[in-house]
Amino acid sequence: MTSSPEAGSRALRRLLPFVLACRRDVALSVGAALAGSLLFGLVPVAQKVIVDGGIVHHDRAIWPWLVGLVLIGFVTFGLAFVRRWFGGRVSLSVQHQLRTAIFDRLMRLDFAGHDQLRTGQLVSRASSDLGLIQQLLAFLPIMMGNVVFVVVAIVAMAVLSPVLALYRYISPCGADVLLPAASTTLPSGDTANALFHVPPVRNGISVATPVACCISGTRSATRCSP
């Protein structure tokens, strides 16, 4: 049995009324997820201000930004609680509505319809499918928040250090693109050797980048210290 995009879109349209019946909880869970991801993505910007302005150059007060980081931690914790609570309510409420709709549909069948259908197998399949729908609706706000967090993180990296951000995102992509292309021309032994050495090199780059930033910041602090 194959599924087509039209069948998937039709299933989503049939599921939408059950979700919209809990539109208040949906709005609260999705809004909390997006707001929490946005606040958490701004933490590196505040850390940059603390390190550069308060520690290196001594031209900014540190305590307001530290208080802001603590407040961001409490707010993100509260938003995560709201997201989990109302997201769970939405998923369980939709699951209950679907179970009730299936039961009502089965109760409207006549005896001939019950004889033609394998109701036990139908109920078992419906229970497993409803469990998957419940999990999807529970994790949907988390996935939306992760998308927002990735966008905010990319923007924050571009603001903090455009060169390092460009290097960080281009170098792994370049390795992922060039290595399969090279594997078609290299002998099997050379391909295995390349596949063995590339991940440690990439991990070394990921570790060396923040270490270099820390060394640069330490040197700047040493030059600025009286």
C-alpha cells in the first residue's frame, strides 16, 4: 500500500478540525516554544557583551547582563513548562476526540457491516495510529521551536563573528560534498583511509575554533589590563 502526497494532505485536512477544537492550547504551546527558543538563542549575544565589554574592555557593567541571563533561564524554564503542559493537553485531547469519533462510527454500523469488518483488527490498528498522532502533536511545538532556534543561532553567529560562522558552516558542507565525489575516483583503500581521517580533522576544527577565540580574548584582556 503506497501513500501519495494527495492522500497525506487529505489526512491532514481531516485532522485539522480536531486540532482547531483546542486552538487556545495550540496557540499557547506553539507560542511558548517559539518564545523560549528565541530567548535561548539570544544567550550568546549577552555572553559576548559580558566578556567583551565587562571583562576585556571594562566599559560596561556586568551585573545587569548577569541578572538578564538568570531571568532568561527562569523565563525559558517557565515557557518550557507551558509548552509541555499545553502541548500534552492538545495531543491527548485530539487523541480522545479521534477515539470517540471512531467508536461512534463503529456503533452506527449495522450487523452486516460488523460481519464484513474485522473490528478487532480495526480497533488495534486505530489504537496504534492514534498513538503515533498523539506523539506527533506532542513533539510538533518542539520541532517548530528547534527551527526557530537554528535560525536565531545562525543570525547570532553571523553577528558575533561572520568569518568564523561562514567557515564553520561551509567547511563541513564542503567536506560532505567533496568526499563522496572523491570516493568515485579514488581506489577503495584510499577512500577508506579518507573516511577514517576526515571525522577527526573536522572534530579538531570544531574544538580548535573556540580555543582560538579564548586565546585571542585572553591576549586582548592582557593588553587591556593595567
